[in-house]
Amino acid sequence: MKLNVYIKVFAGAKKEKFVPPVGEADGLFEIYVREPALKNLANFRVRELVAKHFDATLADVQILTGHRSTKKKLCVNIK
């Protein structure tokens, strides 16, 4: 089953944090990562955190839109 996930990334944060959406109003995950937004480091860490949250492998998480933006749309293949 494929699931589309919408996230907002805060790169270069002091603490790593994964905040699930509150209510159905926004449906936007907030992810704080320590890695900078350089050389795809933050995107890679975001994929790792989303895979861990949904109990999927790293290969099951793909960034569909927002490669260079703070708001991203990801596709997660859940088994």
C-alpha cells in the first residue's frame, strides 16, 4: 500500500525531533534534523526518520516533490 506523507523540514536544528500532525486540519508532519541542507544530507536523514516511523525500509521512502524546499511530499510503501 502506498501512502503519501506531507512534511515540513527544519534543517540544522539543535535537537532531532519528529512531530506527527495534530488533528486532520493540516496533516503536516514536522521533522527537525541536525544535518544541514547541503549535499542532500537533510533529505537523507528525513527519509531515515520517516522509514523508522512507518516501520519501512529506506528504499520504501521516496521524495516526490520538494527536493530543494522545506515542504516535501513523500511516498511510503507500507507492507
